[in-house]
Amino acid sequence: MPLTEKVTFTTMLQSKNTVQIPKAVRWRFKMERGQLLKVGVNFLGLHKGWQFFYGAMRKDGRLSVSKLVVGLFEDEKTSLAGYTLEVMLEPA
């Protein structure tokens, strides 16, 4: 059964611009890999607002954040790996 409602959680951006979807969320909704999701991200502390894109969960329970979206939040000197962000998942 795929994701059927909006869910929001807080996590950290990992290397290679990925985020881990918590097991509780994956198990509660019995999420399937490859399901198309509307993803919203908001980096806490940067105050630039929400950015939305479409993505799919990989086999390892991670989701890749678009390079374009990460580029909107970071400047040339710093990497955002390790930053806390709020993630919103909705069915597409």
C-alpha cells in the first residue's frame, strides 16, 4: 500500500544530498520503493522557505534531494551536509 496522506518529519541532510526516511514512517504507510512522491524540503535556520520537487524512495529507504534544490540553499563556500531540514512527503 503506497503513501496516501501528507507526512512531515525532521532529519539531517546526508552526504550525496540524501535524506533517510524514518522506519516508523516507512512501516506505518508500507511505503514501496519507486513510488512517485511530491517532496518538500525546508532547511531549518536558513529561512528561505519550502522548495518542492518530485522524487522516489530508493531500496535503502533514502531519498535524493535534487541538486537544483540544494543549490538554492547553499552558497559556494559551504556544504549543507549535516544541516537539519524539515521534509514533507505527499503522494504525487
